[in-house]
Amino acid sequence: MRSVQATTSDPEWLPDTKSRYQGCLLGGAVGDALGAPVEFTSFANIIEQFGANGIQDFAPAYGRIGAITDDTQMTLFTAEGLVRAHVRGHLKGICDPPSVVHGAYLRWLRTQGEKPAKLDHEIEMDGWLVSVSTLWNRRCPGNTCLSALRDTRQLGQNAGNKSKGCGTVMRIAPVGLLRQDGVFELASRIAALTHGHPSGILAAGFLAELLKEINLGRSLSEALPMAKASLIEQDNHVEVLAAIERAEAAASSGDSSAVSAGKLGEGWIAEEALSIALFSALQERNFEHAVVTAVNHSGDSDSTGAIAGNICGLLYGVESIPERWLSRLEMREEIGQIADDLQAIVEGGLDIESEDTWRKYPGY
């Protein structure tokens, strides 16, 4: 195994496909778990609690070490919805993927002890993901996601709010792993299920497009202008583009305090969370340093850590994630399984005709 310092700019080392898929989803979960203990904590208090360098390792949250939050929960349900949409499209011949993902989010809502009050039919609690008992723990779910899902009248409908909270980008990584044309639009439609502000929607579309380009083998510096070009084609893109360019400028200047000093925001809104994660990935040359940078600030540390982990896990592969984190990560095996299943639908390795596949990912 090569050093975790290796990057995609090194032509002799590119993670294999399995490593990239595992790295992206497990990396996001690790960043989420690293930031979870300090979400809602000011940077001054982080320094007071953990020392001058801030939080550097897992700390207790939700009664354990390595606990994931709603960020990883919703990412997994995004992935489940995408696999179920693939199964349905293959076997039924017709499918609207955002509607299937919407159904997955409503199953997540049920795990949080709530349900849609206005939907005219029951959501089936089937498939393998809802059988994972850990997912039934409530981990500070976002109010916008909860309220939008509670108000669902039909699958695939857009949210009626004007929120641009980071709940759009923290869950969208599986869309970028599809490695196909149209991920910007698909991610935008999925984001719009819960958030109505263009910046929240377009930040999700941009991240999915960026991850798609990285997944095709491009470095971050190669993928960024391509994803920006897709963003610029969209109406109402100015706010998100400005946040991306602030991250690029801060990274180019070597401003190591950009995140901790709050110069890129606090991450509660989508474009700020994206900016902090991008800066962390651009400035640092390995997974560990990037996610540590991403969580040490006053604000939504678990979401910024999760997004940085998605990007850097995909760039550097699962081997780049310290084993001391992976070994203590909640739901490590289940996250790895769904990463493998996403890879399988992209590469044609999932046995669509199997009854076991339908039981695991029923296509409705």
C-alpha cells in the first residue's frame, strides 16, 4: 500500500474503483463522526476543550466513540433510493429516481419517530436498510428536512420552503458516484425535495458533478473547473459560485486560518458548508488533515467534515482513512456494503433478476 500522502496528481497511484466508492462513503461518515462532538460548539470552546490544535481525533458523542449523525443516515438512504430506482427501472421499465429517493427519505423519517401527515398512502418499511437498528437513533436531524418530509403530499414533490440549509449537500454524495451524465440535474431534483432555495439546490448539484468528475479519474484541480462550468449554466448560480471561489482564493493564498476564523462562514447553509469542505480538500494533501481542518470551526462541524470526507475519500481511496478511525466508526460494515452495491449498479455487477436483490432493494 502506498502512503496516504499520495494524491490523484500522482500518476503512479490512483485508487481502484472499490477503494474510491468505499472511501467516499466511509470518508464522509468519518468526517461526520469527527465533527459530531463539536457541532454547535464555538471554535474558542473547541480550543479550550481539546487544546491549541483543536479536535484531532474521535471524541464521545451520542454515548459512544465514532457515532454518526443524521448526515450519514440520510446519505445512506440517498444511496438506498438510488439502488432501488435502478432495480425498478430495470425490472419495471419505468422509474422517476427522485421519487424513489423521496420514498427512502420518508423511511428515514419513520426511523426518527415521525411520518408524513399528508401522504395518502403508507410508506412500506421494507428493504434491508431499515432493518439496521442503529439507524433508528435520532441524531439531531435538521429541522428543514424533517418539516419538508412531514409535509409530503406526493412522492417527487418539491419542498415549499425557501431554505438553503446544508442538508442538501451533506447527503448528496451517492448521486456523484453514479458516474453518468445528468448528475447535476438529478442531485438538484433530490435536493429540492426538502429545500427550496436555489443556492441549497445548486450547491448539491455542484458537489455531485464534482464527485462524478473525480470518480472518472480526474484530480480535484481538474474536476473543479468542469463542475463550475456546469454550475454557471444554471440560473441563480452567483451565490454558490462566489462561495466556491472564496474557497479557491483562500486555499491559493495559503490562508490556513480561513476555516477556524470563520472567513468562509460557519457551514449552516449549503454554499458555506461546500466552501469550507472545498477549502479543506484544496489546502491539505491527505485525508486526515483535510477532515481535521474541516471540523475545527464555530458551526456545523459534522456536515463540513462529512462533505470534506466524501471528497477526499473519493480522491485518495479508503486506504487513506486512518484505521484508528475506521475501526471505531459506527456502522462501518453497513456503509461499506452500500458503497459496494452502488458500485455494482454502476458497473453492472448487481444481479437484478435475483429475488434476494428485490428483497434487499424492492423497486417501488
